[in-house]
Amino acid sequence: MAANPGKPWAGRFSGRTDDLLEKLSVSIHFDQRLAPFDIAGSQAHARMLGQVGLVTQEESRRMVNGLEKLKKRVDSGLFPWDSKLEDVHMNLERALTDLIGPTGEKLHTARSRNDQVALDTRLYLREAAAGIGVSLRRLRQALVDKAASAKTAAMPGYTHLQRAQPIVAGHHLLAYYQMLTRDQERLGDLARRLDSMPLGSGALAGTGLPINPQMVAEDLGFSRLAENSLDAVASRDHLLEFLSFGAILMVNLSRLAEDLVLWCSQEFAFAELPDELSTGSSMMPQKKNPDGAELMRGKAGRVVGNLMTLLTVVKGLPMSYNRDLQEDKEPLFDAVDTLLLVLPMAAAMISRLKFNFDRMREAANDPYAPATDLADHLVKKGVPFREAHQQAGQTVVYALSRHKALVDLSLAELNKFCPQAGPEVLEEMRLPALLAARDTTGGTAPRSVGRQLAAARRALAAEARKGAI
Ligand code: ARG
């Protein structure tokens, strides 16, 4: 009688695994999430074993059908996961053998858990990435729609969180659209690299049995095979890439969140989130807090942490598979869960945010913001920019001393500091003209923002047509 009942390697061992190692090894409490993918991978493997004659067609069919029954059991939530069987792979293999008898013991022919788990995580991430892609695109669409509705409303643009120059609200929202568009591209890039099928790599060196991995790849919808079996079982850079994408995306979202928090503060009062997307205080009856935005900002920390976890796990590992790699799953799952939670929340907040356009315009009408436009006016009259900057600066000092806005100065007053200024400058310094003037590519002029909006709409429509991730 083997000393390690239940363990597939029992034949080699005379002593029982210490409880300490059992506890440390067990992963079933988290890797059971891979069950649907493990089953799909095993079914493809079993079909291939039948096709190449390593098992009979009848045995292959019994394995595939048995796995289908296990899938139903998993889906119903009634599968009796057993931590004694360590992980999802051994749990399912044992259940298959219990169900269909000794034929189940043929499933692991020409396969190791090393290439099996590499396949499972790729299948899992392929599906997760597709869902995240959809949510991310919805958020980008929400930003575009909001930008369209707010397009020409003026607001202050900031640098150093100091009012800098007036912009239109659509411009601000489309800046986030651009950031998130790059995130979406990163997701599409990594999805292409995910598309490589590792089964057949065995434990590390391939197998001497006559398998047909091409058939498994086609069955599972992969377009190519892993080209090096050591790499296939040892590498996790596809997961690192996903976590990097997630970390960058979350950091971008944390900035959007911070803007929402600021806009909803009494100090800014540029916008309000609806009651159903805000929370109250247990003590202060007057409070309405933007917790959704704050949590979105805070959860960036988790995903950045997940990236750091896996980078640190993989760093310095010798070729090829090492058990350390089992630690890849929890950060991966946590990042996926977090993104799928946060992205729809972000879209809801953007869609349902109510701008206070009056308040934004009032803040955009900074009495000294037109100083740049005064200098630009002088440049158009031939004054060198440095000199124009000086003259405009002196004009601001004067206007401040008179408690007047720049637009309220008379031409005679302006000409004291800016002798070349013409009468049209008084109009050029007003808010609509300030905005309209910045009609360069990517600028804040309503016309330019209209072009950005149209381009964004075209890009989203093209992505939808292509069915892109
Ligand atoms: N649960 C393991 C993991 O996630 C499966 C592979 C185990 N391989 C081994 N040689 N012990 O990495």
C-alpha cells in the first residue's frame, strides 16, 4: 500500500507528506476558478489522444463525456473540491476516474501539470481579457458621449492644480479617452502574445509519445504552438504583461477618479454625482461622498501590488518550471476581478455625472487668464515673444493694482505697457475668443474638440466592426 494515498506520485514515495507541506502546497481554494478551462483543455487533449491512437476512440469519447459531466457539476457549484488533492488538475482527474473508471487514468498521457497549468491560465486570461476589453470600450464610449454633451462648455484647465488657461469640458474628457485608448491597444497587443498553445511541452522537454498538438491548438482556437517547451512551462511574462496593462490602466483611472473627487467637492463644485452613486456619512447628515471614485483611486494600489507580487515571484527563477510559479494565480485573479468591478463603475459615474456649467464658466473666466492671449496678440504684431511676455506681465500687475480684469482695461491703459496692442485685442481676450483661437491639432477650440470627437467616434465604430479586444 502506497504511503501517499491519493497522490499521483505515490509510487515513488514511502513517507507521507508532512501536514506543513500539504498546507503550503494546496491551491484548490483559488485555482478551482480554472476548472472550466482545465476541463476544456482536457477535452481537447482527450480528443487528440484518440485521434493519434494513444487511447481508443471509445476511451477518448468516454473521457470527453465524463469531463462534460464534471463541468455541469462544477457549474452547479456542487463539485466537492478536496484540499487533499491539492489543486484543480488533480481534483478533476480523480473525479473523472471515479466517474468513468480506469480509463480516466489515461487522461494524463503525454501531459504534465506544468504544461496543463500553462494552458489553463492562457485560456482563462484570453476570456478575461475579452470581457475587460468590452468594459474598457464602454467606458471610452461613455467618455465620448459625455464629451459630446459637454463639448463647448468652458472650464478652467489646470497645471500644478492652479488655474492655467480656459478649456472646454469636452477637451478634458477626451484627454482621458486618449489615455484609455492606449490602454485598450496594450490589451490588444498582449492578447496577440497570449495566442500560443503550450500543451505538448510536457514537464519541460516535450514528450516522446506521438501527440498532435496542432490539433489541440485548433480545437481550442489558438493560432500557433509554443516554439520552445522550456519557455512554455517557465514563462509568465504574458501574465506580467497583463498585470502591467492593468496597473497602468488603474493608475490612469485613479487620475480620472481624482478629478471626479475634486469636481464634486464644494471647493470646485463643477459637478455632482447622483445619489445612487454617492454615499452618506454615518455621523454628518449633510455629507454626500464620492466613494465610488475614491475606491476606484484606492484600488489602483491593489493592481500595482499584484504586478509587483508577480514580478518578484518570477525574478531570478532558474529555468524552467518552479513551484514558485503557483503564486501567479492570486494576483492575476485579483487584478481581473478588480478591473471588472471598477470599469463599469467608472462608466456609470461618467455617464451620470451632472456638470454645473455655470460654475465651471465662472471659474474659467479668470480675470488674468487672457494674459497669454495678450502676449500672443503682441507676437502677431511683431513683438518678440519674450518681450511680449514682459509687457503682458506688467499689464497684469497694473490691472491687479486697479482691481480690474484684463478685459476691463481700456486700450489706452493697455497701450501704456503694450504700445503695439490694437483695439481688436479687447475682443481677443474674451472667453469665447480665447477658446476659439486654440484651433491647433489637439487644441481646446470647440472646432478642434469637434474634430477629436469625430475621430474618437470613428475609432470606436471601427473597433466594434473589427470585433477587436
Ligand atoms: N498547481 C501547480 C501550479 O499552479 C500546478 C503545476 C504543478 N507542477 C509541479 N511540478 N508540481 O503551478
